[in-house]
Amino acid sequence: MTKQTNPRLGSSFESWLDEQGIREEITAAAIKSVIAEQLAGAMKEKGLTKARMAELMNTSRTQVDRLLDPANGGATLETLLRAAKIVGRELRVELV
């Protein structure tokens, strides 16, 4: 009895990203997107507008727009921590 292999079985998506040299970029964008979505959801739950969030963070509404923009990866950990605290959440970062 011959064992057949699947001709469509290839490398993992992560391997492909590594081969393309874009794994870190894609991972960072995905993480930022999730954080932006979670912040926006928490703001909605608390009834916070972008203007009020900016006021509480002692920053501009433009900065809050950048923070909530999944395509903008320039948010600092300090900014993310302040935003999380204001919406009653905790930011967790870990190395695995």
C-alpha cells in the first residue's frame, strides 16, 4: 500500500511571510489593528467620543484618530497605556 501525499500541501503562511521578508511588518499591522478595534469598542462602551478621549489623554483629537487608525503603527507604548487606562482596560505586552 502506497502512502499518497497531498500535492497541495505546502509551507505554512508564516514561512511564506518569512520568505517574503514581511512577517514582522504584517504581524505588527495585525496587532495594531486589533488594539485599535478594542480601543474603539471600549470607547463606545464608555460613551466616549474622540474629542472627549483626547481631552482625557491631554492630547489632540488628531492623535486619537491616529491611535484608532489600524494602518498607523506609530503609537507609542506610553500612549497605548494611557488610552487603555482611560477606557478601563489594561494593556499587556509579552515576549514569547
